[in-house]
Amino acid sequence: MSDASPREFAAEVVAQLRAAGYEALWAGGCVRDQLLGRTPKDYDVATSARPEQVREIFGKRRTLAIGAAFGVVGVLGPRGTAPLEVATFRTDGDYQDGRRPDSVAFTDAKHDAQRRDFTINGLFYDPVDQQVVDYVEGQLDLAAGVIRAIGDPYQRFAEDKLRLLRAVRFAAEFAFAIEPATLAAIQEMAPEVTVVSAERIGAEMRKILAGQHRSRGVALLRKTGLLAPLLPEIAPRMDYPGQRRAAFARLAMLAIESAPAALALLGLDELDGAAMLALCRRLRFTNKEGQLAAWLVEQLPRLRDESDMPWPDLQRLLIDDNAHVLLEAVTAELGHDHLATFRVRSALAMPPEKLNPPPLVTGDDLRAAGLAPGRHFAHLLYELRNEQLVGRLGSRDEALAAARRWIAEHESE
């Protein structure tokens, strides 16, 4: 099994469980994606075997009790891949925290399907007989392009409030409509989404904002009433048609998968760097993601409003590790033909030695030339670098001579 692909490995796990006398099927998202003609990112197996029986079949050394209390065992697969989750068919008890059931009871495939969130995620697939097992009419909703809660939508969302947000993500990603009763339940229960942990909300928001359907995703967040509790800093501006259209247009133009860039475009001219950083921290984005979003909301207005920004200032922006993200964000905001976009694109096309030539002098060079360190040293190096970048200094000797002149002019200050 070690050399099998994830799909082959998932099929082998099902076959081995079946050979041991248990029912076993692929479940959930992998079935949905396969029916949509997509390559599943991962596979999940549902089975009538209990956790201890799964571990007995595959061996303790090749299994992990990653959620045995909920009937979930991880089976180690091909090297470099995550363990394959094998879950016992179950029904869930009451939900007290809007996140997870207080208890579970093991059952059969039909009842297991009823506990899942949406019909398109409640499908099973038999890889041995190569047929879909559908207890919730999920195939009809896939064909119709509909997100529908299984059973009573209010009950499904009360069980796990994150499902409110997941409905939006699936509708945006697949360009599906949210079925009216499901939509009504989301709109009524939207304020309750904040009971979900920040980590889980952030993970869903990152997926919505990073994807190419982010514009539709944000529009659905607004339509469902989820935008205000999730992004209260940004939601009010979406009440103005002109600002809303501009924001959606920017999101649609963004050509890379970057949640920080999308968030920066949403918060542009509304949030400063500190406010954007605080928002990213609340969503549990990584420090690197938060710093990128904050940097973008600070720099994008500069590029837009200072199309004739001096080259040394522009150069310093474009040697940043995130310059390629800045280019995509500038293009999304201003368009391909704007002067700022053209300047950034042209500069980034320069050979590295021209875009970012080595400094002519360093602080050590100044000290070695007999120039005493002082409070002006950092500013002096900054000015020398500026003169180099605009072409007025071309050698180390010229830079040192300029440094001496500068110090002589400023030593009385």
C-alpha cells in the first residue's frame, strides 16, 4: 500500500474492511468532488466496523486513535500523506456548545447520512462496485446546483454554527444557489455564528477569501447576514452600492489565491495597517499573513495617489519579498493600464542587479574611512542609497566623498 496513490489507498482500505465482513464506503466531500468532475483533495471512509475493530484489522502500528470517542481512526497511508480517516457510521447526540455532539451512537449508513450538514456532502460511494449510495437526494441537488441542509436547516445549524459559514463557502466555490429554506435559516441565525471558535471561523474565511470565487463569497456573506458579525469593520461600507460594486470588482480582478490580499482590498481606504493587523489576529491568520495584509493597505494608497513616487521609494517597496502580491493587488485595484500598475510591473521585470544593486557603502565602510558613528549615520546611509538608486553616485569612492561632504554640512546641527 505504501506506493499507492491516495485514491488507490482509500479503495484498498474499503476492500480490506469489506473482506473482514464490514460495510465500508467513501463518504462526504470526496464523493461530491468526484461527481463534480474534480479531483478530491482527500478521502474519508465510513464503515460499520467499530474503532477497535478497525485498529485490529489494520494493526495498532498503522492506526491512530485520532477521534476514537467519535468513532474516528486514522489509517496510515502512502508516505508523505495525511492518515486516512475511517469513521464508524454514527448518529449524534445533543449539541450543547454549537460545535460538537455531547455523545454519539454507532448506527448504519442511512442514519449516518442524516446527521451530515448538506445533501451534497451526505453522499457515499462504493469503490468496489463503483456506485453512488444516496440516502439524501444529494445527486439531485448536485445536478441542480443547490446547497440544501439535510432535514431541518435550523436543527442542522443549531448543532454546529460553523455550518452557517460553510454553506456560503460551498455556494461560492461551486457557484451553487442556497435553497430558500436553508437561506432563511442562515439569515435568521447569522448573529449566532460568533459562538464558533475564532480558529474555525478564520479557517473558513481564509478559504472563502483565497479562492477565485471570493467576490461571490463576500456577496453571499452580505446576503446571508454573516458579514456584519464576522467583519464588522468592513460590513458598513457594503451598504453603499458604489463602494460595494468597487469592492466586488477588485476581488474579482485579484488573480492570485491570497486571503491577505483579498482582505486588504476589502479594507482599503477604510482600515489602516494597525486596524487590519488587529482584524487578522481576530481571524487567527498567521503573523505573516496579518503583516502582509497590513502592509498592503498601507502601500496600495501610496502607489495609487503617488503615481510619480520617487524611484528610491518605489524600489524599496519592490524589493520586498511580497512585491509580487503587491503587483497583483495594484492590478486588481487600478487595472492593467494604470500608470502605477505599469511602473510596478516594469520595475519588477528588471534584472535583479538593476532593481536591487548592492549598496555602494555600508556602515562598516564609513567607519573604516574614519567617519565617526553618530546619530546621523542611519539617515546618511539612507541618503547615499537614494543617490545611488537615482544614478548620481556610481562608485564606492564617490559615495565616501559624498558622505564626507554630508557630514561636513551637518556637523554643526
